[in-house]
Amino acid sequence: MTTTYETMYILRPDLGDEQAEQAITKYQNLLRDQGAEDIQIQNRGKRRLAYEIKKHRDGIYIQLNYTAPPTAIAPFERAMRLSEEVIRYLTIKQEIEEEKPAKVAATV
């Protein structure tokens, strides 16, 4: 059974373009190794943080949308937690609305 997830993470602002791409590729490959599919990556670019995190005022925002088994999330987040290049991350489970059959009005 697979579930749809969204992960947003912030990379250190002092990473170069090539280093940021390497980090994005690393996490994408890690997800694929854990069984994730339909990985969509959106690089939101360097933006100002709302508050200082680990002495950084800016960060490179990356958004990932993907489907994966629930067991894939823990190793993925552990790799981010131990990484020096990620300053913050958040993974949420997306609620997909299932189509419900329309109710038929009963005539009395």
C-alpha cells in the first residue's frame, strides 16, 4: 500500500548551485531506494526565513511530492536529520479525496 506525501526541506544558503543539485539528487535517490514513485521536485529557490535557524537568515527551499510506502519515511527523515546541508524539514501525509457515489433522493 502506498500513500501520497509532501516533504518540504530547507538547504543551507551557502551551498552552490551544483552542491544544491547534488543534495536534491541524493534525497531523490534515497526515496527511490525506499520504494517511492512519482517523485515531483520543485526547487523554490533561495528565500528569506521567517526567523533565524542555525544562524542562517536565508535558505534554499525544496518541495517533494511523491507516493511511497509508510516505511520509507523514517530512513528518509533520519538521513535529513543527520545531514549538515539540511537546516529544516517537514513531511506531511496528503489526504486524497475519494469519489463518493452521489446520494439518490428517496421519494415518499
